Amino acid sequence: MILLVQVTGALFGLLAVLFGAFGAHALKKSFTEDQLKSFETGVKYQMYHAILLIVLGFNLGFTSTLETYMGYCFIFGTLLFSFSIYGLCLSGAKGRKWKFLGPVTPVGGLFLLAGWALLFYSFIAHIV
């Protein structure tokens, strides 16, 4: 699990830089202002969680169920949240918005919230 978290974090970071550059240069002309802001939000959240995954991968052993669920929440949450935003923006720019992705974004956000809640709990569990 440690390797999965580290590799996924590195891949998410690589893709965030790539997508950020792509959005800032290639998509700037075809996106509306709102689409560009949404795309940038997806890139920012992806990078934040890429860094988090790498840090967790070097600091946690992922030997407990709590740590494993936390890792999966951050991985799946980032995929669902950021990549659904990319899909919505790209399809919207082409005039055929993939509306089925609309509900996927908040589900990804819930996974991210769950991951952060699990991380918080892991810090305070020994205090309570």
C-alpha cells in the first residue's frame, strides 16, 4: 500500500503540472472564464492531494485499516473530484457537456473529506 500511495502521489503531481500547463496555454482560448477557473480548481486540488499522498507514503506504514482507508479515500477522491471537473470543462468547451459527471464531483469531494477526517482521527485517537 505504501508504494501505491507514493506512486499515485507522484503520478497525480506529474499530471497536475501537465494539466496546469495545458489549461494555462492550450485551453485558455477555448474555455470560458468559468471553465478555466473550474479547471484550475481541479488542478489545485489534484496537486494538494498529490503532495499529501507522498508525505503520507513516507510517514505512515499503512499497516492499519484506518491508514489504508485513508489512502484509498485520498486516491479515489482525487480521481473522482479533479478528473470529473476536467471532463465537465472539456466536454462543455466542445458544446456537449457530460452532465453525468456533475454528481461525480461532490462524491469525490466526500471521499476527500472522509480522508481528511480519518487523518484527523488518527492524530487525536490516542488523546481521546
